[in-house]
Amino acid sequence: IERIPKEYIRPEEERPSIGDIFEEEKMGGGPQVPTVDLKGINSEDLEVREKCREELRKAAVDWGVMHLVNHGIPEELTGRVKAAGEGFFGQPIEEKEKYANDQAAGNVQGYGSKLANNASGQLEWEDYFFHCVFPEDKTDLSIWPKTPSDYIAATREYAEQLRALTTTVLAVLSQGLGLEEGRLEKEVGGMEELLLQMKINYYPKCPEPELALGVEAHTDVSALTFILHNMVPGLQLFYEGKWVTAKCVPNSIIMHVGDTVEILSNGKYKSILHRGVVNREKVRVSWAVFCEPPKEKIILQPLPETVSEADPPRFPPRTFAQHIKHKLFRQTDQEGADTPKPDE
């Protein structure tokens, strides 16, 4: 096709900010998403360890998003995860449709090509596959792709390693708030209740990329989000009033601080507004894993230690489910094009 259907065309006021992603990725100067090297995060050398942890904390305060390198997850494993996801999307549509989700029936897991509750009413230029990957007892293997044959093994192993990385990151962010290492992890549900939900985003080539978005502007509702991608640029962050394009850093995992940690930290850590841009030359694929607290069991609110007379609570107490509803409700009120939305 040479023209995109009108349902995909973004509102006029949004379009001037959508440029050529390849040109924007090449541009030097201006603010850049920080890269944090985790090599020394558990070093026995106190100085090395503290320097590494301080860089992570600083990136979470300043940006709320970062490229993690030397994150400890083998390149061989992330390569298998990518090959499996690309293999699934490379199949004929009738094969993918066997895994179709049913939003109307409340079944969000599986393959889809249109997000429910889209804030603006426009469609997003993507297909996706969404499913819970951790803990094991909360996963439903019957909806995981059987083809490619390595999909289940690679995804499961990746989820386990990512869960360990989550514990490490939350420990550092806890310390940054003056709390014990295990505190934030406990507050988001711990090993039993924190869910890891994977969403593979497949962004086809787009004949009019200046008119569409792969994912519209939103903040993540999660505690943390970890993203792999196929080295095609597309992620943009709204930083200091401008859209900044994230460069592609080899063997990195992009990590976002989500709303959940922003709330618990009383805004000390940022959940940054971001979006996905598409292009006419290359397919972009990303593997996002959202670490989410249980929907009803925990009240999300600023931890007492993060609140003072000078810095009162910035967020009212809500369950995770109520937080998601609040964001959706605000959107139906049309509070502006950049109102955040949940990812599922």
C-alpha cells in the first residue's frame, strides 16, 4: 500500500514532532539517554560497586530510562529470544491467528493487532504478542507459540534471568531512597506476586511514517520495564520538553522506571513519557517485559520514608488496578494528546 488508512493518521498537532527516525538517531549533540554499565554492581571493591550503583540511581532520577550494558544476561540467550519472536511473526497470518486474543471476552493474552482502550481513537502501526512469562505458576503455556520450537525454552530462561536482574535493580533503587535493599521488591509483591508480562511489538514498514505512530505517547504502569530490540531505532523519550531519540546500543537492555516505582518513591524516580516511531525501510521488533505488582493486593502510595513536610505525598493511595483505571479515565476526559496510557 502507498497510503495508510485514515484510522492510523495521528492528529494534526502531533504530526510536526514526528520526523525521520534514522536521521534523528544519527544526530549528535543534545541530551542522550544514559548508558549504565552494570559490570561492577556487585563488585567486592566498595568503591567500584558504589560508583556503579550511583550511576544507576542518577539515571533513574534524571531520566527514568537507561541502556543497561554488562547486565549479566548472555548474548546467546537474548539472541535466541529474538530469533524465536521474529520466527513467530514471520509465519503466515493464519498461523498467528491461531493464537489470537479476545479483548472483548477479557482475554488479553495472545496475538493481536489493535490495542484496546487506545486513548486517541487512532490505531497504532503494530502487531503484538502478549503473555505472562513469570512466575511459572502464573503462566499459561497453552497460549505460548509452539513454533519456533525454541520459543518456550528461550523465553522461559530469559524471564528467569530478567527476574534476577529485577531484584538487583530494585535493591539499588531502594538504597537510593535510604531504605533496606529488599524494601521496594517487597512493596511490589516479591518473588510470588510480581508478574513479568512480555509484549513483543512488531512494527511493519510504514509507507507514511510521518503520519503514524507504532505506540502513542504513554508512561508505563509497571514497576520496571525491560526492553530488547532488533537494533532498528524507534523509541523516543519526552525529555525537557522535547522528543529525544534513543540511539541503538549493541547488547544492551533498555530499562524504564514505571509509574509504580515513581509512586512508591514519591516522584524521586521518574516514569518518563515515551512513544514508538515507525519507518518505511525496516521492520522494527521490540521485546518489552513489564514487571507489575498484583492488581488488588497492594496499595500503591508514597512510602512514609519518602514523604516529609517539605515534600508531601504527590500521589493518592490506589491499587494497581485503580491506577490503570485512573489513567484510562483521564484519557476519556481528553486531558490532552500526551496523557499516558497503560501498555496492555
